[in-house]
Amino acid sequence: MKLVFIFAIIFAPAAYPQAVQVSLGTSTLYSATGGEATAYFANQTDLFSVGVENGKFIAGFSNRFKYEDYDVIAGDSPFSLSAPGGGLGFISRGITIGKKSDRRTFSIFLGATGGIYSAPYLTTANTPHFGAGFKLKQQLTKNWDFQTATILDGSLKTFIAGANYTTQKLNLQGAAGLLENKPYYAGILDYRPVRFVDATAAHTTYVFKGQQINVNSLGGSVTAGAVNFHSSVFESANSSGQDAGVGVHAWILDGGSDFLHSAGFPNTIFSHVTEHVSRRVMLSQFITMSNGRTTIAYGGGYISNALSIDVGYSTYFMPLFVGRSPFTQALTINVGIHVGSLSLHTGTNILPTGQIRWSAYGNDWAYGPLASSRGPEVTSVGKYSIRGTVVNAQGEPVDGACIQLAKNITCTDSEGAFEMRESKARSFPVAVPVEQFLAPGEWEVVSAPATVQAEIDPQVVKIIVRRK
């Protein structure tokens, strides 16, 4: 009865939402089980989350609306800052007010503060302190932008300022300041003098369970026709490693081999071959040779409108590893099921400690009598399709991103993928309504095509976004 009363209060101001999305899930990655409901009204969006984390009851609520030219959030509001190599996230449980123009975006918050708890099916917070914050992003020129954030979280102080410079050949990012009373600095340089040559250098800071670790890296790649040569060097306080390899694409085959070296540990050669048996089916083999031993593993994938499966192995550099090689191979499994507006997902994630965790969740949409383009619509079913992915500036998939094709809106799954079916082979205008993203934080579009073509065997469209 208590939950019914809470929902009645939340939705009383407008009895008929245009659309409601309900998500449920469980995860060993987040150690939590729960769900959330997001209701889209004509002039506001309400979100309510409830669940159990490590045996503890958790809940969250937010109400988003416009007041004159200002965006207002009452309740839980993620407060993020883009940073080289990733992002910095906090959450405020109080009042957040922001305003956006063509060249400037700012927001301020006041309330309880702490760490954000964000899963694809649950968004809430641990807010033990009183705090306040301010964030500003200013477009200085066509190529330069500046951003800064100041956050007081109890006795913890964060002040970070950063700048980005982007041209067709060069991407330069830098940020420095204090992160929870500790010095922080990070930077990335990505230079592509010609289309087939790419060079990167980076200094990034990773935070895991309160532990900060700095990683320096250098990398480069050269592509000659169907062959790609690449090499990288990594260094952290705990370990270092080098990677050199080659990749090849020929006919229905994709393959590659990497030589992995870390001082004091056996060298490893990791190779893979993938056969694209058809447009929907692929088979993969993974061969690892290290310390005189050879192991072979198998994987593959299948993709259709209703079902997608991907099983494989990936190599990661783990800067938190101590006393063992920082390179590790991890099993990756992702399964998605789509039936109408219902989506189900399950998959693996790897922690910075090398441990594998599982998540499983699903979501569905319900539509009210006032439904409009504000809420995602169920797309038509036909022989032609449009497929794509939404990633951030680091190439990581964005779950819950919204893409509008003509009058239809769809959202990405946990792999950042989306697909729409059409009865005719024709061109559709593309829009990315960032204000409707289900992913936490404030987003902006880096690049997206103006139009896409519905085809029987379409090319995968790539859209890049980033947090403000």
C-alpha cells in the first residue's frame, strides 16, 4: 500500500502520461535487484526507482520540468563532468537548475550529495552529506570548448577545469584540479594526419571503490588495404605492458594476432579468427599461447530482429593487478531479446580487478491516451531495416540513447545498438533527442549522419555522443 500511495503522489499532477517505461533487473555487478518507472507527461518527466542493494532498501525519485527558460530537476539529479578517458559522476538529491544556449550550458544544485548508483534498470543514490555544486561549459570557438565544475560533498571538495580542441585531424583533451581533495589531472591526444594513420597518447585517472590509479599510454596504428598494424604501451604504478599486433579482413574472414609483453611475466600471443557464415551468423575461434601452453576457445554470434547473441573473448589491460600479468582475457556474453516494445538483456561485465559479473534486465513501454512523439513509438515491421550503434567519445556503447527516424523513436540496448524495420527502402532523416536519453547525465551529439537508408542488408550507422 505504501508504494501505491507513493506512485499516486508522483502521478497525481497529470493523470494520463503519454508513455511509461518500466524496467526490472538484477545484477552481481551492482549487487542489486530492483526496478524503476519513468512517466513522460506533456510538460514533465517523473522517475521512481526502488530496489535492494546488498540487503539494504534503496529508492530514488526525480521530477524534471521547464520553468521559463530553465530546466529544473527536483529529486535525484546526476551531476557529471566529461573527463579524458571517461567521466566523473556525482548525484544530488535536492534541486538542480540549468540553462542551455547555443554556446553555453550551466547548472547548479543544492541538496544532499554522494555517490550515484546507476544501472540500466535502477537509478538512485547514496547521499550522506549536504552539498552544492556548479558546472559550466562554454564554446569558445569552433574548435575550442571549456568546462569547469565545483562540487562540495560534505568535507570532500572537487574542482576540475578542462578544455577540448577538435579538428578533423586532431583531438586534444585536458583536465586538472582536485578530485575529492586529491590532485587530479588527465589528458588525451589523438592525431590522425591521414586517413590510414592514427596516433594516441594519454594520461588517465581511474577511480574504483575510492582507489585512484594513474595510467599512461601510447599507441598507434597503420592501415594498408585489408591489413591493420597496431601497437600500444601502458604504464601504471603497479605494472606496465606492451602490445603489438596485426589484423586482417578478407572476404568472409576477420582475424588478427597480438603479442602481449609485461616485464617479469610470460609473454602471451592471443589470436582470433571470425567467419561470417551469413548476414546473421558468425563463428569465432580464440587461440592463446603462453608459458608453453596453448588453449583454444570458441564463440560466435547471431543477430535478427527478435534475437541477438554474442559470445567471445576480449583482452584487457588491468592497472590494478599486483603480482600478476596486467593483461587478461575475459569471456564476454551478451544476449538480447526484442518482442514488440519489450526488451530483455543479459550479459557479462569485467571489473578492474578482473572479476566477471552478470546483469539481467528488461523493460517495456505502455502508452497513454495523450501519447505523442515525446515517448518512443513502436516501429513498423517490414523487410527493410536500419541498424546502428551509439557510442561515447571513447568508443564505449551508450545504453538508453534515443534516436528519432522521421516520426519514430527507438532506444539503444546495453550494447548501444538499435534497429528499426520498415516496409519500404527509402531514406529517413536522423535526429538524436538527447533530452529523452534514458542514460543518466546530460548529453550532446558529437557526430551523426543527416539521413539513413532502410535496406535489406543495411550498413551499421554510427552515432557519437558525449556527456556535457
